[in-house]
Amino acid sequence: MATAQGTRERQKQATREALIAAAHELFTRESYGAVGAEAIARAAGVTRATFYLHFRSKAEVVVELMRRIELEIMDSFRVLDSLEDPDPESIAAWLHGHAGMWRRYRMEFAAIEQAMADDPLVAEEWHAMLWKVPGVMERLLARMPDDEARNTARLHLMTLMMQLERAFHFSLVRGHDHHHDAVVAVLATQWSALLRG
């Protein structure tokens, strides 16, 4: 028999999920910048006050969307780290697979980009997530002889990830993909130089 507390928690979670789904749909159809909390609430069938019981702002909805794809992003970099011979060809194949994730989450990446420009919360969350990636690159870091070399490798990873994020944002989210394969080839060479050390 379900308790009243359990029923309330399920209803609360269902409302939160409805708000996230509504925001996702509206961000996809209209863009992050064009959508307000009231529109998200209306699309979810709740009041604006109910929206604010669950989220302080629409930026918090974007943070939730970001957290939902974080594991997949981390898993993708684990695959990169596990490459036996990270030569440019195998890294290019990895990059094409990673690009598939960017295509699947195109709306999320677009909303993240727009929200980062307006809300420090989203920028901080994205930056924190990028800093987690070196932690999953265990083989790379294990090859480093000391803490200084590991810290340098982490910085190289961060700059390469930022470069990758910008390149994929413009080619896959913004649709400027006419040079995508050439960009992948250049990125693969740069990543290989780090991973092969």
C-alpha cells in the first residue's frame, strides 16, 4: 500500500519531469532565448508558481538537461582513453562517434550555449563538467611521470576539449558542417599528439 508521502513524492517527480519535457520541446521548437518560465509551465499544464517550486529559473532546467547527458559524455571520453593505439585514424573514428552524440543532443547543446551567455550557473556547470573529463582519462594520466606532468596533461585535455566543443558547436549545432570531415582530421591529429605522448 502506497503511503501519502510516497504518492506526493511521485506526483512531485512527475510534475518536474513534465516541466523538463515541456522545456525540451519548447527549446527545440523555438530556442532557449525565446522561451520563458511561464511558457514552460503552460506547456506542462501547471502554473508559473508550480514551475518555481521546482526550478528557480529556466537556466536550472538547462542544468538538469546537461546533467542527463553528462554520463554519456564521460563514457565517450572513456572510450577515447581506452584506444590501444590512439593514432589519427582511430581518433577520427572516435570523433565521428562523438559527433553522433552531438547530433542526438543538438537541442541540449544549443540551449546550453545560449544559457551560458546569459546565466553564470550554466557556464559554471558546463565548466565543472569539462573538468571532470580528465578524471576518466585514467590511462593517459597514469602514463605521466609525476603530478606536474599530470596537471599539464589535464590542461592540454581542457584546451583540446574546449576546441572540440567549439568546432562541434559550429559544425553540428549551427549547421556549418561543409568542412566537418577536414576539421575532424585536424582534431584527430591534435588529440593523437597528446594521447600518444
